[in-house]
Amino acid sequence: MGVLVQNDEQRSSLQDRISRDLREKMDSTSKQEDVDLVKDSEFLNGTRQTSRSTWFWGTLIALAALSLIVIFCLK
């Protein structure tokens, strides 16, 4: 069961000051950020996408681990 709350009160001066300070900080940090996508693209050089057979290798590794667990538990 939910409770409905209605906020008709005016914002206090403290809340106004906090929100104004947060907005100023957000504006100052967003102006300083300079996104450099060139460095990101250089980082991705030489990488490749995962092939379709990844699920096969994952299943094979899981079966091998399961086999080792069964072998050592039955000894």
C-alpha cells in the first residue's frame, strides 16, 4: 500500500542556496571538460569485435571446469 505525499511548502532559503551552489558547480565543471575522442579511438586501435563462436568457447571452458570438479570429487 502506498502513501501519497503532497509537497505544497515553499523551498527554504537553505534549499535555494544549495541548489544554486550545485548548479554553479555543475556549470563550471561542464565548461572545463573537453572531450577528446581522438585518444579514445587510438586506444581502440588493434582491437576487434567478439566473434560468433564465443558462446562455444565459453561452453567448452564451463564443461572442462565441471569435468575437473566431478573428477576430483569422485576420487
